[in-house]
Amino acid sequence: MRSVNAAHSILFALPLGFPSASTLTYDFLYPAAAIVGAIVARMLHKLIRRRRAAAPAMAVVPGGLDLPSSSPRRQRIVPAELPPPPGLLAGRDREMDEMCDHLARPDRDGNALIVIHGEPGVGKTALAIRMAHLVSDQYPDGQLMLRFDSSDDQLTEDRLETFVRALRGPREAMPERADLGRWYRDWTRRRRVLVILDNVGDPEQIRPLLPSGPGCLTMVTARGGVPGFPGHFPVALEPLRDEAATALLDRLVGGDRIGAEPEEAKQIVAAAAGYPVAIQMAGAVLAVRKNWTLEIAVRRMREMSTDPQREKVVAFSGILDLAFALLTHEEREALVLLGLTDRRRVERWMLALLFNGAFPDRTMPENVAGRFLDHLASARFVERRVDDHSGLLTFRVPVYVHAYAATHLGSYLKRPQQLRARRGLSEGRRRRNERNADDFLRGTVFAVLDRGELDAALNSARESLAFCRERAAALSNSDSGALALASEEGLTLAALAEVNAELGWIDEAMTYAEDARKRGGQSPRTLSRALRVTGSLRRRLRQLPQAEANLLAAERSARNADDRDEHIRVLSELTALQAPLKDLDAATRYRDEARRLCAAAGASGARLLPAVLLAYAQVLRECGKPAEAATTLAEAELLTGDPDGWQRLRRPWIRLHRALTLLDLGKYDQSREFGSAALEGFTTLRHRYGSGWARLALGRAHLADGNLSGAAPELEECHGTFRRCGDRWIEAESATWLAVAYHRAGRGQEAVHLLSAAEQAFSKLGDEQGVRRAGRLLFEVESSLPAPPRRPMPDVREWLAAVGRQPTDPAGTRAGI
């Protein structure tokens, strides 16, 4: 029927100079057109299939956005690093108008440089961010932001590396450090990029970071001006006027509290001295203490301001007193301890060391120290920051808060306590500098990862990376030290790659693994781990030749490093690689060698053995031996019952594969039981990627049992999860199974869309088997779709009249043609 409809369309597209109706009648035309249409439709179908196979691959970014691209190196996520715009920004309309007028000037040459300068707390950063959001659509090639710190020893090359990493494609090689500046200038010369450089101290620090393109915009915030940059547009920021400050406080507090007590409101505004940060701090206090009247707030502020030295710290010390009164006694102790630090950047371990030194009878773990810092951030005493290199959450103490905390030292800490706190921090730093990176990673990242504490593993790896780069900056002049630190940084990058791979963030994991090879390539231990993670990722993406090359090289490096545990992990990955290759003999050899090493490794080998058995079971299943795979998986699960919880992460993966194996055996009820157990385990661990796999197994079991109402929700949930994770192969696989469910439920058009996307994804990944499977299903679904309604064939004479032609006369002459 679809061929006839195609023929019908083709017939009406033919030129009008066809033979007369007396020699080529309607009865002959219609069957002939049907035959021709069938041939043409088949040719068109082949052409469409060929174009689909040759179409540009779809670059799937972590958010699930599909972007057509003809080259993997051109697949790039446009960096958008601006923080959210400030919720309230009062009294800055004039400055905003001036900046907009400057950017709109037709005679402005070159890229724009705007410098916002003023005292700390006056709102420079908030104004820059608001302005950047206002004009961000004019800079489609990216928006970058970098914060400076006076106590930060970060090198210019490190800051440039941060920008280059954000701008380059996920598969584009990083340039050498000596070439970072040239790469950055060349890249920005032809593009429109917006850059914010916040809290700049030395103007010379920003010169290498300025984009070179004439269509770029750079916004700098600094305490003073930045001389030496001709043509820049200065914006001097002053404290708010009383009217604007009162309006801002009113909006922060809400209700009619300001109008009900106008005199007390004036006193609070006067104490804030027009500084937006002080107004926001007062608003936060009053918003939390809803039962406080403004009269109570003013009284508490006066009660706390007993030290005249605090008035010399900052113009709005009264507001700091008000916020300080809101804190608990323990939070006040934590804030006062920050006055002992010699750096404005503070991490959890620093506060824990200070506290444990000052109060040896009261222990503060790092996680508790982190909660205290969060509370202080909510009270506006510290600022939350994310490290540009590692993604680690840190905290920044403003200059005025550091000085304010120091004024309270005598009231909360005796002199011996202060000395013990400083000594504890100093000794803690020394121990951190002397620690072995490999031992630290084993005791933190990998220990908590095996227990399924994914957030803790990720944070520990980020902390280790930030620490390595901090030490590398301090020892950059020592060649031998730099080489050792490069190896440690490579180990940490490999650990970050492994954690990201476990979470399903494939692109991030691949980038970290490649950086690990580059940084620590001269260390066999580092190289083996980086190659193993890279090979594992390529195996997941079905890039099998590359995966095999990576894993074989990783095995050689593990042997050279004499790292038995790593050798076992590599052999486990080599075993799993034989599943898609269907090479049971090779898998058996790798498994036997891994078991021998596990037996010789003692306790660590016993912890690694379940992973070896899991990998071998996958090969058995792919080689058509599901019964033997089920036995192997049962043995592996028995080994995960240790009371110390070392296998909490491994057990759900084993149960997932037991569910898939039982599905192959046709035991659908048992498959659903193990799938549900795996889902429960992953959910407990807050493992979103693993939960997606478990839902895929459950959906397939429901499909096999004919339960479409149970299959569709599970498959929809898992597909949505995988679209957000970044594993393109499993995203395409889940789309294929969801399309099967939609097709059986009569939702053919949705199935066609899913299968088309899956076919393109498999094609991009080089998975020929996936391409064939998705293409076959797509053909079946398209063939089963109902044909569009066919237009009735009109009478030839009526049609000729409609198009302005005269019908032929009885003599066969063509009148009017």
C-alpha cells in the first residue's frame, strides 16, 4: 500500500506532456504507476538507509543533548561557568547602564575590558555576575570565570590550563604547558568569549588570561584599579545609599518588619554602612530569627560590640556582631579558630586540625568540620568555592571575617590553646606533605569506593588532586621533586578516572585517564592504572581493538611495577573483554592467572576474587553457557558476604548479572527477584548509574514475560538515567529495548525515533553488531506502521481542468496543449 501511495505522488509530479487519454488510459496508468512506485520506493528506502548510516554521528553530552558533528575533536560542550545571578541587586542601575552604554559604543576598538573596583564587601562580584548574565547571549563561544586569592600560589600556567581544559573538546589533546598561552590566544582570536577575573590583586596576573578576539569581553573585579591596560572601562563601586540599602533589607527580611520598626531599621542600615554583604548578612540573621523584633536585633548587636578594636576591622563590624550572636557556642569556636589560619582558603581538614589542637579532649572529625563550615557559610561568614582544577568544595574566608575572628581569640581561646592549634595545623600540613600518594589513595579513595561510599570516594580523590597540584606549584623549581609529584598526580588522576567510570561519567573518566597517562607516564604503576581504566572504558563503548591494546599494555606495566593487586585488576578486565569477543579459551587463561595471583595476595586477593569471577561469568553467558555462568555468579556472591562491608559495591553488580543470566535461562520470576535486589542495593548506595542497569534488567524481564505495563516504566526510567550519565553505549542499548516496548504497545513513531538515535550512536561508537540490531528493528517497526491515508484518484478530465489543461478531443488531437 505504501508503494502505491508513493507511486500516486510520483504520478502527479510527472510533466504534463504525457500521451493522450485515448492511447494511455487511466486503467493502464494506475497499475503501471504502482509498479514503478514500488521500485522507486524501494530505491528511496535504500537511499535513506544509506544516508542514515553515513549521517554525522550524534555527540551525546552528559545532559543528553544530541549535537551533530562530523569529527570527534569538534564535539565540544560550550563552557558556561557563570554562577547563578544574585537574587537581589539594589542600587546599581546607574553602573549597569554605564557598562551597557560602553559595550554598545560603535567606535569601541578591540575586545572590551571592564574593571569594577571598590572595597571588600561592596558587591563587585555580584555586579559583575549580573552584568555577565545580562549580555551572555552575545558571547556564544563560552563564559569563563576565575577567582584569585591573595594567599594562592597558583602559577599562571595553572590558570591558563583551567581555561584551556574548559574550551577544548573532550577528545582534543591538551597542549604542552609552554604552548598554553599561544593555544588560548589563537582559539579566542576568532571567537566571542566572556571572561570574569574575580578579586584580582596584581594586575600583571591577568595579562596572559585576556582573550585576544575583538569580539570578546573581560570583566575584572579588584580592590583598586588596574593601571597599565589602556582603553579599559573603570567602574568605581561605592557603598549603597540609605534608601537602596533599606529597600534591599526590606526585600530580604520580608513581611512588614521594616515598616513596623523604622527607627530600628535605620540603625541596622547605619551599622551596615551601605555594604551589600553586610545588608545580606543582617537579612540572613533576621530571616532565620523570625521571632526577633528589630529592637531585639539592635540590642543583641550592641551587647556583642564590647571591643572597640572591632570597629577598626571593617566599617560594618556591628553587622558582624549581629551575625556572631546568632551562632551556637561551637560555631563561634570554629569561627574564632579561622582567625589563626595563615591562608584565606580553608578546607575541612584544616579546621579539624585547629580544633583538635586547641581542644585535645574533644575530637572533631573532618566530616563534622565540614558541617561547621557549611553553617558558617549559611551565616555569610565564609564563602563556598569549587576548586577549578579538581572540583573540590572549599571555603574562602573574607579578609574582614579573618580580622574579625582574630578579635575574639582572647575571649574563646587561651594563649596555650592558640599555640596548640597553630602547632596542630603545622604538624598536620607536614604529615600531609610527607604522605605517600599511593597509600593515601588505597586507604581513602579505594577503601570507601569498595564500600560503596561514592561521594566520599569522589571527594577524597578531588582532595588528593588539589593537594598534589598545590605541592607541585610549591616545588616547581625542583626537577626531581617535580617528577615525583607528577607520578603522584598521575595516580590521583587515575583514581579520579576510576571513580568517574564507576559513576558512568565516561567522558570525564576518559579525560582523567588520558591526563594520568600524560602526567605519570614515566611511572609503571601510574601507567598501568591509567591504561586499565582507559581499556575498561573502551570496552564499555565496544571499541574492542583499542581496549585490548590498552589492557595488554596495562598488564605489561603492572608486571614491571610489581603491583600484584593492580595486575589482578588488569587480568579481570582482560577476562571481561573476551565476552564481546566470545573467546572462552582466552578468558579461561586470564581467569586462571588472576585466581593464582589472588591466592598468593592474601586478604587483598580475596577481596579482588569476586570481580574476577564476575568477569568470567559474563564471558560464559556471551558464549552460550548461562547455566555455568549462574554457578560462577553464585560462587562470586558468596564471597561478598564479608562483615566489614568491603564488597558492598560489588554485590549489586553480581546480582545484576545473575538477573541477566536467569533471563537467558527463561526464569523470569527469579530474574526479577535478583533485578529488584540489585536495584535496592544500588539505591541504598545512591548509585544512579547502577540503578539504571538494574532497571534495564527488570524491564527486559517484564518484556520477556509479556508484561508491557511493567516493562515500559522501568525502561523509561533507565533510559532517562543513562541520558544524564554519559555512557553513550548503554544509552543506545536502553533506547533499543525501550523502542521494543513501545513497538509492542502500539507506539510505533516513538519507537522509530529511539531506534534512529540508537542506530546513529552505535555507528559512531563503531559497534557493528549494535548497528545491525537497531537497523533491523527499525526496518521492522517502519514496515509495520500503518500507511498514511491515500488520496482518492480523481477523474482525469477533472484533474486536467483543475490544472488549466483542455481534455483531448475525440479525434485524438491535443487541444490547447
